[in-house]
Amino acid sequence: MKTMRNRVGVAVALLLGAGLLFATGCKRAASAFPASGTITGWDKVGDTRSFSADTLSQYIDGGADQYVDAGVGTTYTSDYKYQGTIEAVVDVYSMKTPDGAKKIFDGDPAIGSKTVELGDAARLYASSVVFRKGRNLVRITAFEQGANQADALMALAHGVDSRL
């Protein structure tokens, strides 16, 4: 009987620990968005929004299933503007495990991208940066072309990376 209680106690402790790690990771992902002026030239526009796995389809029309299947917990998103000209969105998909972030990252086509040093793995495209760090997958997408866009996107990406 004592052995059974010990096993139950260990199981409960492991579950609570996993829950605490998930909650801590979510808090970190929610605070990954640099404030206006923190990254040279970038201003945060509006509040950070969040979507659970159940409500993600309200944000991503037609593409939420791949994230849900990979184990997304919460998605956080914020809008940014670079020097008043380039609008961009930063999405942080906080997955239940690092394998979920890797699955989504590996599933994206690398065609037209350049590997860059950021997080655990990263790609720079013409108008976006995608990287994974731990159990987070980050997408930063610009909606206009502009001078020094790649450098500007990388600066914002490094700002997000440093806060995860």
C-alpha cells in the first residue's frame, strides 16, 4: 500500500510539474512582445491578442488545424510598424512540447529562404522570419516591402527571441 501511495505521489508531482512548466512557458510567450521603441524603428501597435487551440480558427482562417494537430496551447499575436512604413505581425505559437514547434517549422517549405542564427532554428524569407525556440514557434510577417526590410525583420525577431 505504501508503494502504491508513493507511485501516486510521484505521478501527481510529475503532472503538477508539467503543468507548471506549461504555464511558465505560456507566461514567457505572452511577454515576448517588445514594447514600442525597444527595438530601433519598431513600434508596437495595439494590444497583444491571444487564442486558445479551440479559438485559433477565428484568427487563422483555414490553417489552424495544423497547429492544433501539432499541440498548440495558446497563440499570441501583436501588430508592429517599422518607421511608420512597414506593417508587420508577430505570432507566437506556444506549443505543448518542443516537438510541436519543430513539426510546424519542419513542415514549412524552405524554398526561397535563408537559414539565419536565431532561436533553435530559423529561416528568413523575403517578407518574413520564422523561427522556433523551445516549444515556441514564431512567425513575423511584413505586409509591405521597404528599404532594409530584412535587417528590420531580423532586429524585431532578435527582440522577440531574447524575451522567450
